Amino acid sequence: MTGIALTAAALAAAGAAFGVWQWAARRRTLRRLNAMLDRAIAGGFSEERFDETELSALEGRLARFLRGSAAARRTVETEQAAVKTLIADISHQTRTPIANLLLYASLLSESELDPRQREQVDALSAQAEKLSFLIKALVKASRLEAGIVAPAPAVNPVGPLLENAVEQEAPAALAKQITITAGPFDGSAAFDPRWTGEALGNVVNNAVKYTPPGGRVSVSAQLLDSFCRIDVADTGPGVPEGDQAAVFNRFYRGGATRAAEGLGLGLYLAREILAKQGGYIRLSSRPGEGCIFSLYLPREL
């Protein structure tokens, strides 16, 4: 019995020692992995072991991954720098020619012209203004996409946002005898007032543009669990279900809307601005029953 007890005790001690050795080895491995990741995060990782162990193989794979990631990052940074330069060049190089077009068209309009010449000058002015708007919108969209500019959201009241959007489009609505209203709202959300005001203004402008004379446009808001939803509802022609996903694409113009003035950039910009702030936009519509564009703003940063 004594020999058996001694053997059992020896086995138990050996098992305990092996367990302690495994625990210590695991701790050493975790410490090395943590050190490897710390160096990787700091950008100073290099392989330290060159043997046949699994840890050495892991270091080699991590080193190869980081080298590939660094090369990809440098490529992206180079491309972004090229895009920024291109955008700056376009903005700078087109500003003067467009300003001159608008200036000379204005000077011509002040001259004595026959009806045919007057019509031509008016067309020239309209196209120059359209070109100016297009260049500004494209530059703005490209700056957002490239990260050159970005919204800076903060918690703000939503009510003034609704009121400003309606006030901005009130003259156009009045000219078409469209009733435009903003419902009272006391809640708040996290958004950049200037950029989000532009996004909402684009959506309201779109609603007024495509609503026939005598129609209605309403802007309202409600608080959800995580978002504040702003609804822009109109009594326009609506959008077929097959076209609803495409209305937020750049330069998209639906078949029922091509007769109206527009470039197909307003809803695209609205989507980009909201996405940069953690929000999004949705469309609900049936042909002949108008549209409801819903803008979702996070309630918190």
C-alpha cells in the first residue's frame, strides 16, 4: 500500500508540475503575443525569432501581413493625395472661367437686344449658372468622399433644422402654390447643423421641385430608440418600386422627373452627408401617391 501511495503521490506531483509548466508557458506565449501586437500598433514590429516553433511562424505571418497592410496604406494615401490635388485644381481652374461667363452674360442682358438675342442671352445665363452649380456640387461631393471635409456632429435641437429647411424653400413653394409646413418638434439629435441643414434642404427642395402646383409638402420629426427620424412628405408623382434604390445614385434622373430642372446630385449628397454622421436615409413611395423621405439622425454621439 505504501508503494502504491508513493506512486500516486509522485504522479500527482508530476501532473501538478506539468500543469504549472503549461500555465507558465501559456502566460509566456500571451505576453509575447501582447508585445508583438503592441509593437505592431506602434508601427515598430519586426521578427525576433527564427526557429521552427509555432510562435516564430506566427511572428513571420504577422510580419508579412503588416508589410502588406503598410504597402496598401501607402497606396491609399498616395491616391487620396492625388484626389485632393485634382479636386483643388478643378475648383481653382474653373472658378474664373465660370465667373467670366456669368459676368459677360449679365452685361449682355443689360444691352439693347432684339427678342431673339434676349432669348439667347437668357439661355446662356441659365446654362452658366447650371454649370457653376454642377462644379460646386461635384467638388463638394468629392471632398466628402475623399475625407477632405467632414461633418462635425454635436447634440443640437432638431426644431430649428426643420424650420430653416421650410423657410429656405418657401419662395419656390409659393411660386407653385404649394403648401409647405414644418411640424413643431422639441427633441434633439447628434448632427452638424450646417451639413445636415444642406442634406435636409436638398430633400425638401426635391419635394417642392417634383410636387405639382396646388400640392403639399410637410416636414416632421419623431424620436425613436436610437435615432431621430425626419420625414419629408410630398404629394408628387411618387417613385416606382424598381427605381427607389437608384434615386440616391449620383446623376440619377427617373423617367417621370426628367422634365424638371435638376442634376441628380441633391439626394446623393444628402445620403453622403448623413452617412458621414452615422445616419442614413430611406424612401417610401407608391406611384401617384407621393413620397416620404425619412432622414435618420443618431440621438447621441
